[in-house]
Amino acid sequence: MNPRITVMTVGVDDVERSLTFYREGLGLPTRRIVGTECEHGAVALFNLQLGLKLAIWARKDIAHEANVPLGL
């Protein structure tokens, strides 16, 4: 088995603002933020190359999901 990275997640302070930067500033295509109906699930996904995705997710939500204090 060959290890592969298929998703890279970047923690951001403001998902909406970061979406604007990645979509309009860098020109990465995405439709919208998904998972907004979930308390800690809002994420934007960008298709990069050959199965690689970039996800932007709020730092506070990553900390919650990982069960670690924010700021570590």
C-alpha cells in the first residue's frame, strides 16, 4: 500500500473571510461552505489536483472535534 494524502485541512479564524481569500484571491474553485447546519461542521473544500483537496475549517471547531483546548 502506498500512503497518500487526499485532504489537507487549514485551521482559520474566519471561514467566510478565508473562503473569499482562497476563492477570489487565489482563484481556487469551490461552490460554498458546507456543513453550516452542524454546530462545528462548517467547512469549505477546494479541489486542487488529482484527488487532492484543501479544506478550510474554523480553528475553534477543529479544537472541539479533537477535544483539545483552543490555543495549543
